[in-house]
Amino acid sequence: MAITQLKSKQLYTICDPKKFKFSSTADLAERVSALGQDRAISAVELGINIKSKGYNLFCFGPEGTGKTSLLKRILRKEAKKRATPEDWAYVYNFEEPHKPLTINFPAGKGTEFARDIDDLINDFSISIPAVLDSDEYKAGISIIREKYKQKKEEYIKLLQRKAKGKSVSLLHMPVGLVVAPVKNGEVVSPEAFDELPDEEKAELINDLNLMQEEIEKAAQNLPDWEEKQRLETNTLREKFIKIAVKLPIDKLNEKYKKHKSASKFLKSIREHIISNIEEFLPVEPSMGGEGEDPLTALLSRMNKPEEDKFAKFKVNVIVKSEPGKGAPIVVLDHPTQGNLVGRVERVQQYGALLTDFTLIKSGALHRANGGFLLIDARKLLIQPYAWDSLKRALASKTIKIESPGEETSFTTISLDPEPIPLDVKVILTGDEELYEILSERDPDFSDFFKVEADFGVVMPRTSKNEAEYAKLIGSLSKKKHLRSLNKQGVSRVIEYASRLADDSTKLTAHIASIGDLLREAEYWARKSNANLIGKVHVDQAIEAQVYRSDRIKKAMLEQIDKGTILIDVKGDRVGQINGLVVYNFSRFSFGKPARITSQVRLGRGEFLNIEREIELSGPIHSKGVLILQALLANKFAKEQPLSLSASIVFEQSYGGVDGDSASSTEYYCLLSAISGMPIRQCIGVTGSINQFGEIQPIGGVNEKIEGFFDVCRYRGLTGDQGVIIPRTNVANLMLREDIVKAVEEGKFSIYAIDNVDDGIEILTGKKAGVADKNGNFPKGTVNYMVKKEIERYYQKYVQYAQETHGCMTNV
């Protein structure tokens, strides 16, 4: 057994400013590499350099460790070595319009091709109307019209010759040629015809019918003439449009003759124009048809948008790369399905939603193709369909633009763009808990994310790392445009980093917290008109952080001082002890003492954990109570039943209790209650135990000591007060300056122990006692008194059993 009363130098590990050779951080070289993240860097470099399928990364660690900044720095360095990815564009599919086609180009050439097509469209919009308005074209059309006009005139003359000598006449009407009866050289009206004699009527009707037959026979040739005229006109028009189209398309064909997809698209444009000449003819303005109001016709044309006849020829470049820039690095902050894999937008027109290939928009996978994509895993998982879309893309190695409706039974008619080949390294960031959940619950996760990069929260506090940390502090102050720090200020920040790490031998890797401290220290330095940030300014910043957050802590201290919360720090009590607890809030944690009491009575070995009975005890706390029960039975009642019942409770505790750091405290309290031996109330206790009575380390040791010290200081320091902690927690001590000073002056003590027997000696002032080979303890020791009381309880239980049952069957 060994009890160590710690010295002041063991309570706080200073960083001596004398070890630094600089006068301020302005003299230090900027630190560009990460500090304390060698394991994570190694994993990232492995992941991004393995080309095999599934070697994407999940980088986990707490927020503020600089994961994203470090990743970007590594990726920028790697991206410069890699080739710039291709441009990608969507074009109209003339065979299947609902399935737009992709064309890929070398970096920068996609935009150039789109500009060339725009120029081609401009040429067409000018050259096609111009060629159809040329004198040569008009002359050709006139010749064709004149040719068939003469045929029609000859046909009419022929009919007129046949009508000569008959009582009929040919009339030109809007509906064509009409045969009418004639008498005395004049057309007979219907009324006059009815008054004619029947014989004359019959003769006229016979002439009319004969002439009508002649007209019908001759008219059989008219459709052939009209069709021939239309074909000759179309042939002439096609000839001239081919001339207008040939030169600009041939020019582009020459430029892109080595690009198979571009040449094919240009050929499709030529064929589409020739096959659909009517679409490209100039539209003649109309002022309304027969019976239509001209104003109404004009308004109708104004309200109806003019269709872009050349829209099908446009090129929608969705990925534009700058030549020589290297691989892309894309950070996706809002990972919806559309932002990830792309989307097809729609425009509203006359109450309907319309779309076409020019409304296809790229997603982050398109922009990161050939490079790296960074996504916050938690943000990705809360977006509908996004996670499954990403997995499908990684599995198929293609980017398929999907509509959210495709995931449900409600679908709408839309485009089905051709998928684009995918070659990207996806890097997810998140915390360790999320990584474990995905690993356990998604069977595909480990197939797609084979590399884990663990960003640690602490690093060893060596002399080398302290020097590197100084460079890190200097780099942060320069990056954030703050004052430089003198060496005393740097030393204080390093000490603060150890306190954040809860270990005097470690430094925190939570760079965000250090950055916040530097900003606040800058405020105090500026307020005092100092040129450099010094120790005093860092101290002011730390004190201000505590002051902003310690309202609840101060309120509890006031309640303890007033007696509202019952805590004794003087005197001795049986079955009562001061345990130490920690209250954790989002940005602040503090400790305070908690009264633990125990009652013992005759029983059959039941241990009543009152917190567990009312469901305020967490599983780890309940485990600790069971361990101390086993320890007590093993140590004092190996050969007989434990014939007592005990109850243990945290007094005035109205919330949940968890953790096993009070298990040693509860053990001491139980020994006191059994033996009747009083416990010194001036000592606070923390420490976990195992079944052999060994003291195990706990968390929050600094906060617990400071919490008890604050209560003692409120009540007045006597020199007898102190705290018992596990020896294994001594390395974690980075206590406040006022506590270090109080220990140095003998006003407060901190004891480090290894075994429960060490603790009971401090608390009672009596030897614990070591059992001999027969299991007996020396008289007058604490353990002797406990064992005797347990034996007495056993005898009483035997007597009770005999008196009530007449036998010991229940014993």
C-alpha cells in the first residue's frame, strides 16, 4: 500500500518559455503540415493513390480538428500532379429525343465546340432566309410556277373548245371551274331555268352532264401536275438550302474531323435540316384568316412564344475544365440528390412544366469527375435518396441523372440523359459514431469506403511537439490576421492545450479551440494597446471564457454556501462521504461535490442502488455498484453468506447518474456504515474500483478537484481539506493556479492511491489492515471492525432464522 501526498509541481506541468529561441511568433516559419495527424495523413495518401474500385475514404474525428483543411491541403498537392479531366456536354438525340447524348472533349474544348455551334446557328439563321430570298432562287421558283401555269391554261382552253357549240359555259369560281347553262349567249339563272320547258331543260341538263364528264376526265391530270410542281419546288429549295448549309458545316467538319462524336453530331444537323426544310422556312406574317379580326390575330401572335427552330442544335456543356489546372476538388455543402448526381430542370409554360436537354444541370459528381469530392456524411444521409444515388454511381462507375420520382411509384415523363463514365475519389467526413453505425447497418458501406482516416484529438507533449505547436500558433495568428505572441504567451497557450487534452503529457489537436483562444486573446491585447499577445492576455481570455459559462456553477456554490445543497467539508460522519461529480455542457464542464450516504441493516446480501430503482442510474454506474458488492463479499464474507442489506444513494440528485468513478467512494461509505467508523468530511473522493480493490482511473479529474476546492474555499480553507484520486490520474493533472498555490502553502492536499485500503486509511485516520493467511485482520484496523460487524450480522440472521422458522433452510 502506498499513499502519496502530491507536491505542487505534480499538479501542473509548465511550459518553460526559456526553451524557445524566438522573441515572438513573427520570427517563426509558417507550419503548413498537420501536427499530430500522421496516422490520418498516411491513410489519406494511401486512399487517394489506390485506383482500385472501392478505395474511397471516410475521415472521422471531432469537429475542429482541422480535418477538412488538412484534406484540402493534401488534395491540392495531389491534384496538381494529375491531368485535367475532360469537358462533358449533352446534345439533342435526333433518333430518340427523350434520351440526350453525351459528347466528351479535351479540357476547354467543350466550351469551344459550343461556341462554334452557336456561330453555326447564327450562320444558318442568316444564310437560309438569305438564300431563299435570292434572285436565283426566286427565278427558279418563277420558272416552275410559269411552267405549270401554262399547263393549266392549255387545259382550260381545251375544255372551252369542247364547250363550244353546246348550251353551256365554263365559269372560273373560287372552288374551281363550274359548268353553267347558257341561252342566247347568257348564263341562265336558277329561276329562269325552272321556267324553261321540260324538253329544253332536258337538253340543257344533257349538255351540262357531258361537259362535266369532260372536265372530270381532264381534271384527273391536275393532281399529278400539282404534285410535280411541289416536288420540283422542294428539289429546288433543297438544292439552295444545301448550298447554304454545306460551307459552314464543312468548315466545322474539317476542324473536328478527328472527333468521331462531334462529326456525327454535325452530320445529324445537316440531315435534320434537309429532312425538315419546312421548319426552317421564314414564317410569313399573317393578319388573320378569313373572318378573323386582324387585331385578334396580332394579339395571338404576341402571346404565343416564337419557337426556336435551331434549339435542337445547341450544345449544353455541363462540365467545363480549365486546361492545365489539374484534377478538380469539389466540396459539396448541400448534398441533395440533384446537387450530387445532377438534375433536369423544367420551365412553366401555359400551365405545363416543359423541359429539354438544355435544362440538364450538372451535379457535384460531374464537376469532381477525374478528381476528388468531399462531403459531410451526416448531411448526405439526411437528404432523401442521396446516399443510395451515390452508392449506385460508385457501383456502376457512371453518373446517371435521376429524378426523385424514380425512387417512388409516382413518375412523370422526363428526359433520360445518357450516363457519363465516373472516375472520382469520394471522401466522406464525420464522427466515429457515424462511421461505426454505417459499418454495422449498411452492408455496402465497407465495399465502397475501404479506407478509414482517424483524426486524433491529442498528440504527445514532447519538446519537439511543443516547438512545432509554437509554429502552429504562429501560423494561426498570421492566417487570422492577429497580433503575434511573445514566448510567454505561446507557453501559456501550450499549457492550455494540455488542459484541453486532460493530460499533462498530451496536447490537444482541436485546433478550432486554440484559434478561438487566440482571437479572444487578441481582443484583450488590443484593449490594452499591447503590440504582442502575452501570457496576461491569454489568461484574461481563458478567465473570460469561464466567466461567460459558469453561471450555473456559481449558482450551485451559492446554494451549497446557504445550505440549500447539503455538503459538509468539516467534521466526521458515519455512512456519509463527499463524492465528486462532473456536469458537462456543450462548451463548459465543471465539478462539484455530491453527498453519498449509505444505510445498513440485517438482510440477505441485497444492495439497493436507489438511483437504479428509480431509473436514474446509468448502466456503468449500476455496474460499479455490483462490483463493490462483489468486492465486499469476497473480502469479508468468503465462507459465510453476506447477511446484511444496504442502500446507497446520491443525495439531492435529481437527474441521471452514470459512470463508475464513484464506486470507490460508495465502497468507503458502505464500510463506514457497516463498521460505524466515521469518515472525514473534509476529503472528497473519486476513483473507480475492480473486484480486487484496485483503484482505476476516471475522467474529469481536474474539474472534480477544482469543484471540491471551490466549495472548501467558500467555507474557508482549514489545511485539512483535500481530494483522493487514483494514482493513474496524476498524469492528467493540469490544475488552476490558485489550487497549486494552496497546495504549496499547505492549505489543501491531493492524495494519489492505488488500493481501496489506502483510501480508507486517509478517510478514517486508522490503518486499513492486511489479512493474514487465515483471512483475519489485525485488531483495531478498519477491515477488522468491518469483518466483525459482518460476522455479527450473520449471527443475528442465524438467530432470527431459528426463532422464526425453527431451522436454517433459508440460510
